[in-house]
Amino acid sequence: MECFCHKLQTQTYHEVTETEAAILKRTWIEAAYLFQANPLTSPDTELPVIRAGRKRSSSGLAYRAPKRLRTLPDSSSANTILLRSPDQSLQVTTQLSSSASDLVKTYSYQNAVKISGGGGLDIQQEGVVSNLFAKIFLAIERSDENIEIQQLFRRTYCYGFALLHERGTSIDKIVHDIQNALPHDRQNIRQKVYRILRIGAKWVAIIEEFASILQLAPQQPTGLLCLLGSPSTWERASTEDYRSALTHLSTTTDIREQTSEFTPLVARVLKQILLQHSFVDETRKFTPRPQSLLSAMPMSQSNQNSLQPRAACARRALHTASEAYPAWKTPSLVAALEAASGSSGIQSEDAKILLVLLSFFSTSDEIPLDLLSRGAAPRKRWTAQGEIEEVDAIHTSLAPELRGLLLDSTRLENSFHILDLSSAVSKNRDQIYTLDKTVASRVRERLPAEDLSFWRCQALIVAYRAIPWKYIESATLNTKLFLPHLKHALQAFQGVYESLPASIRLDLALTLIEASRFPNMAWKRFAVGQAEIASRGLEDSYLDCRIAQSQSLLSRIVGNMDHAASSIGDLVEGRVESAMDKRMHSAIGQATIQRSLNCIQVEDLSTAKGLLERWSPLDQDPSLIEQVIVFRRDMLLGRTLRFLGAFDESLTHLERARKTAEDCKDLIFDEDLRDLTCDHADTLRELNDPWAAEHQLRAEIARQDQHDVSPRKSLLELSLAEAMFAQRRFKEAEQLCLDIESRAGLLKLEKLRLHITMAKIRHVQSDNEGALAYWSGAMKEIGKFQLTNGRTTRIIVISICDTLSGLGHTWLMDKSLKQVASLDEMAKPGGTQYWIAGMRHWRVVCPFLDLHRATIEFHLHPTSRAPQNTNQRAQFCSAILEPVLEHVGDQAVALLAGAMGTRGVNTSGMTMTDNCPISRAS
């Protein structure tokens, strides 16, 4: 050992042998407190002391028996854990959030003893009630009446209830059975069952998280239910807070030992539940191997004896094992360790397993560390009643050992560091890596053929679960880096989706629909197509509706309006709302929004408005998912009404949407706030209040800067430039526009608004050359849109004519105006009146627009017809601009020729594909 100590003192870690490394690992697991600051002793014991006034024993000293720390001492600090050292001084350890600190304070051994009373827990026995779910339901209901069991019994029963119910399946049968068992008390049964399941699912997640921290079996530490007070605080806590609290409790108190003490008490209740319910094995196989990942895990003898032989071991098996699962002992993982060892020479088992998993991701793309941690973490999902639940990765068949590694930030970062040192990966920047293609290929080649499908599946589960669902999970700046790896994993899984359990295929398909909201068009098509393939044979109405909406969106983006309309067909027609759950009702609301967007795209604004106004939540208490539709409905109504010129009514709906976003704290509207703020500011601009518009825009820009929620602020800043232009702050508006112009990758709408604002600035400054250049650029950009309305185009073309007049080309101006009149005929009654904010004010600033109205009307022949298709529009615009091209300078010729574009100049007025995320797959 002297040699070993010398290696540690001199930091010659490369000379540490495997035996010595094993000693360190075991010490880290069994006595983690030794690695903390001032680790004089275990935090849950006291040093032996001499008792005063007592005789020495035969051995020389009389020792005080070790005393376990039952509770945490009170602290005046809300966010600091205090430990009492042997000399009774207080030591400060890791800082916690105030919420996590509140959770820590609820740990109490004495309270657990007091509540349990040593009498055990039993399901209420009712001679007239034979159904198991009804028995548990009755026990939970009666716990409200019996103060002695109010908290402990309730959470235990909810936990057992959630374990019995297969996640993702209907509760109709449970509700029916309970109603039959309680013929005189049927009120609100369904709502109560959903609440029980929500509470139970939260305790399942808490216990599984605690098991992961202690490296135990997922359902092993059920005694934790007895030791945590204030259950509602835990049930409302975020995953981050309760994970932080449990981690600190496990390292600073004796909670592990006390959990073991109370586990048999809880186990008796769970055993009673198990003995009355014939479980089936819900563990699905991904490969034809005889042992799945879970079935290969050993059980202790005591655990085997606690269950009846007829009760199968399921993924949510109700048992209490006395030992943790041994790490990396399943056949697929052992084979992976051997494959990684032969390919890289890496000694760390964690690093080996990580290397094998990474080998099934794309080697051509960067791998963010949070792709792995998010893929293994609990993810939020919508329930049938439109509320939110968290689903653990274990329930989607991610290997428990792999989940433990990916969720442990220290282990994961250390493993990446080892792989980086061995050149298996290279670190590009903070927590982003690239895998060596040759190493990955070598690892895959060394894996047994029968294990390849297992690892493809694990990679797919991690990759798809990392994708955030809009409105219930936050996206990060790294989210788009996840997409190439998801695509790679999906392509490797082609043709074998049927091997996945139906619940996982459903979750995968819905996640792909969520992922299709990210750019670009090729990815959108791929994601929606894969969702459709994965959904075959599932016969799920909600999923079918979501896929149909996404297909309608894709068709609208490419201009195929017939297919866009037929894709959603009768989704909003002929529905019997009383037969729907709230999630399906929200899907009908989403389909209604897609139909309205299709109408807006062809400028049938009155129909779009009517569709939006007809949808409403099922009752007076909207679920969270219905609140999302309410938000989107008000946002789109506000935009539509602005297009029609109903600015006051538009402002009302936009303010309602903003209030919904502020009030619904459980929902995340970050991805829509940019567009909501732009619509709000543009409406205020139309109402001649650019100062309020500027305030709204600057507040949103500051929020995005603070939270780093979106890299795209150009549209906000262009609306801000228009607000400053309206205040005659031309220099500030110009400087902001020039900054935006220097950026790469601007969207079509951003380019159009940039050119229009800069053209107006140059115009009022009497810089005719500059104005002509930017007006021509605006003409080029508007030609990329798909609509038929010509009002915005008309203003742009006449503005070009005004600059030509200023340059002395008056006869060219008159010749061009002979064609401009046709644009008035193209404007559809009830169509888009006000698309780009500020253009109606430009008519006042630029009197030329009204000065030549008589000339326009003079040249408008009664029998003339507006262009009806793209080629006709191109010829039409050519007729306007060709005379100009013949006589202006070379630079202007190039600009105006560019405005013609290869497709000609489209005389459209607007689009819904660049400026409206709610028209994408969101």
C-alpha cells in the first residue's frame, strides 16, 4: 500500500493498477464522504468518546455506541446544507436552490416512526369490493378522513396504483370498474383517477431517481416513502430540484440505512397488491436473444421468496431487492466491454460502454454531451386529459445501467475525458465532441452480430428522447445538433420498427412530429415521413391527426394548396366532442389552425377568421394542452385581423395571447414569443403608437439576450427599425438595418422587411440611387412569395417609379405606370390589406403614390385582366421594368434584373411560412 499511496501523492495516476483502481472505485461508492472537504469521519456517525464518571472496561475504554443522525439540524440559511462534525462545529457544503433546500428539510426519521406507528400498512379490506383498483381507490379516499394515515398511506397507495396501471393505456376500464364497485358515489371518478395516477407517477419517478443515485434496483428503496414529509412539496418539485435534494441527502445523512429499515413496511403493502393482481411481463424484446437487458439482472434470494411464483418480473415489478444490480453484467454489455477493450485499450468500463453507444451515432457530426443526458432523463409528455406527466427512460426500454451512466454528470464527463485522452473522441468546444470514424467502425465490427440490434435500439431511444416537445420542454441552442444523430439512428433502424413495442413507436412518432418544427425543408419531410412509417398499424387517432396536420403544413410551404387542404380533410368536421378526451380535442383545434392558415395563404381571411372563432375548450376549465390552442388561436386571430385592418380588435387578441403565456407557468412559450412580439409591435405601429411598439420589442430582445433562448433576433430588430423610422429616428434605424444586413442566413421575410425599411430611409433622405437599389431588392424578395394579392407590390413598384422621377427619367415612369394599374385589379375583396407594417403610412410620406392615381386609372382598361399564374405575373412585371432597364445606369440595370429573378417577379403580398411558427409543425 505504500507504493499505492506514493502514486497518489505524486499524482502518477497512469501507474495505478487495476486492483488499486478497483479499491478507489469501491471507496468512492461506499464512503463518498471521504472525498469531501474535511472528511474526518462518516457524516452519519460520531467518533467514540469517553463517558465521564464510568469505569473503564476490561479493554481499557468504555465507548459510546455510534449514534446515527436522524434528522438534519435546522439552518438559518434557506439554501445551504449543514453537517455536524465530530468536534460539533458546523461545516458548509454544496449550495442548493431554495426549493431543493425545502425538500431536504422534509427528511425525518422520527416522523416516519410516529406516522407508521409500527403497525404496518394494509389495504382496506372491503367484503363488498373485490376489484383491486377499487380497493386502492377506496383506501386513498378514506385516507383523507383518517389523519394518522393521511400522508403516508396516500402516497403509498398512489405509488402502487401507478405501478399497476400500464403507462400510456386507457383508464376507461379502471374507471368503469370503480364506478361499478361504488354505485352510490360515482361523481368525478375519472378526474380522481387521473390525479391518483399523476401523484403515483411522480413518486415512482422520485424512487427510481433515488435508486439511480444509490445504484440500486429501480424499485428497491421504497422505504423512502416513509421518510419524506410534506408530500405535496415533493409532488410539485421539478426533476432537477428533487434530484439535487436526494443527492445531498444520500451524501450527508443516514437516509440510505433508514430507507432499508422502512422498506419491508412498504413492501408488505406492495406484496399484497401483487398477490391480488396477476401481472404479465411487459418487457418487450428488441432482439431474439434469450435474455433481455432486464431479465438478465439477478435478484436476491430474499426478493425471490417474497413473490409468488406466478407473478412475473416486469419493468415496474413490485419488489424490494436487498442488493444493487451489478454494473455491466448483462450479456450485451459484457460483449460491449470486450469489443471496446479490443478496439481502444481503454481501461474504464464507463468509458468503454459510452464508446460503444457513441459508435451508433453519426461520426460526421458533433455530439453534444446534453444529447446523452437529455435522452436518458425523464421527459414530459401530454396525458389523454391534456395535462403533463414525466416518463422515465426505463419505461422506454433504455438499459437501467446505461441510464445511470448518462444521468450521472460526473461519470459521463469523466468518461468523455478518458475517451478524449485516448483520441477516440476529440473535444471541439465545451461539452461538444466528435467521434473518430475509424474507432467507431472498429468497435461495431467487434460486437457480436446478435448485439447490433440492441445497441441500435439504445442509440435510437437516447436520440429521439433528447428532442424537446414544444410548450412543455425547453429547447437549447444545441437542440439542432441532435437532429443528424436522430436521423442516423432512424436510418439504421429502417424496416424493423415493428420490433418496437407499440407504446414506444407511438412516443417515437409523436416526437418526430415535434422534431419536424426545426429547419430545414429536407429534415421536415424526413421527420414526417418517418413518423408515418413508425405509426403503421398503431391505429391511434391522435397520432393520425398530428401527422395529417404536418403533411398539410409541408404542402402549404411548397405552394401545393390543393394537397394542403385535402391532407386535413374532414378532421374538424363531424366530430362528436362529448366522446373526445381533451388531448384529442386539442388536436382538432390544431387542425382548425392549419385550415385557417391554408385560407390565409389564399387570402380567404374571412373564412380563416370564422374557423378560428368557432373552436373553444371543452369546458370552463381548460386543460394545459387546450391552453396552448387558446394561445395559438388568439395569436393567429390577432395577425389575421391586422391584415384586414381591424387594428383595435387585433390588439385585443394579441394581448390575450400574451396574458395566456404569462399566466400558464407550466407551459413554455419561448419559441413563439418572438413572433407574438413582432405581431404585437406591428399592430401598435399601425395604431400610431411606435413608442409602445419599441418598448415591447426591446423587452423581448433583452429577455432573449438574458436567457439565450433563440439565436434569431433579426425579425424583432427589423420591427424595431420600423418603430424608430416612425419616430423619425432615421440614423438609428439605418444603423440597425446595416447591422442586420451584414448577417448571413436571413429568412425571406427578414430580407424583404430589411430592403423596404432601408429603401424608405434612403427615400426620405432624397438618396434616389440608394432608394432605387433597395426598392429593387424588395421587388426581388417579394417575387419569392406565393400569393396573388398585389397591394404591397404596387406600393414597391410605384416607389421605384418615384425614384426614377427623382433621377429625371419621367418618361420611363409614365410608361411603367401604364402597367401598374393592373395591380389594383389583382387585389381580392376581403384580402390582405396590411401585410408589412408601416406601408400604409408610407402612402402619406410618399405623396407620389396618390399623385399619380389619375394616371393609373386612366390606363386601366375595362377589359384588362390580372395575371393568373406565375408565368403571366413574370411577363407582367417584365412589362413594368423593361423600359427602365433600357435607360438607367449599369448598376441599376443589375439590381433591377436581379429583381426579375429566374422565376420572374411575383406580385404577391405575404406568406405564412417564414413569419409564423404556428404554421409549422409545432
